[in-house]
Amino acid sequence: MSDKVIENNQVSVIGEIVSGFTFSHEVFGEGFYMVNVLVRRLSDSADVIPVMISERLIDVAEDYTGEYIRVAGQFRSYNRHEEKKNRLVLSVFAREVEFLEEEVENAKTNQIFLDGYICKSPVYRKTPLGREIADLLIAVNRPYGKSDYIPCICWGRNARFASGFEVGGRVQIWGRIQSREYVKKISETESERRTAYEVSVSKLEYA
């Protein structure tokens, strides 16, 4: 597996485990499990980020709720088929896991770097208060011909810059993973709360 491909998708998060492990899938006899990690922002809010961990990295029978953990890996996506259409599901795929004695003060708790390609036209808009926003969807190559599709959101000057990007253009992004709650309308009478994940962009370069 080429290191170059691994370098194009790098994530590091530090946070508190806030759930038990739930089984996700198995590959060649190796089980993968999901766990939620609460990562604090500089403001008082926090993001709850789903992390996929191999049973070879951690004892999934243990309850680690309340423990602090550092995870290094990649931001991955896959399509889950539901309600007659595909839904993009995102999580951090852990390559390295380290338990911490306590929360680390002033540490960079949430960092991501992506090197990928614009796969649909940027959506540029302004909020009612005049704040500029641009939504990007980036395809980041994985080994063996696969790709991860990562939604990214840019603000202000970055949004104006990103609004001119063309499909197929190569872009490098530095930022953080954020979670955002929204209400999905299922029918006339039903709706449910869901969480979307995206990369909040702090810096980007267009090649």
C-alpha cells in the first residue's frame, strides 16, 4: 500500500469516549466497531465524532465511557442504502489509538488534512447576516481504486475563493471535522433528528 495514498487523508482527534462499541462489519475475520468520541471546540460547544476501530486495536468488550483517547487515521465515507436512495455515511477510520490520562490542555484536538478532487460544482451562498459560505464535495483516493467523498464547508474569504473551483480540479484542505444536527422530514407527519458530518475548512490550496 503506497504511503502517498495514506498521506492524502490524515485525521487526528483527541476526545472523550461517550458510547459503547457497536459492531459495524467484518473483513477477512477482523471485526470493526463504531464508538462515539466527544471532541471539544475552542468555544464551549463540542462535536461528537463517530470512530471506526478494529478489534485488533482495542478490547471491544470493555466499557471505556469517560476515558480520553487520541485517534490518528483517515476520514472515510461509504454509501448506505436506505429509503430507496443512498446516504453518505462518514466516520474516522482509526489506524492508531492511544489512551490519555486526562484531557490535554491547549492540545490541537481536531485536525484533518485532505488532498483530493472537486467532484461537483461548489455551492456558494450568503447567510441572512451576509456571511459567505461555500459547500464543496471532495473525492479523496484510497488504495485499490476506491475513493472517499468528503463534504467540506468554507467561510468568508475561503468561500469566495472556493466558489470558482471547477469539477475535476485538485484541492488541498486543512481544517477540522464538525458535527451538525438537522431535522430530516421522512413523511408529511414524521421527521427525525440526524447528524451530518463535514470538514470545516481553515485553509485551502487549489492546484
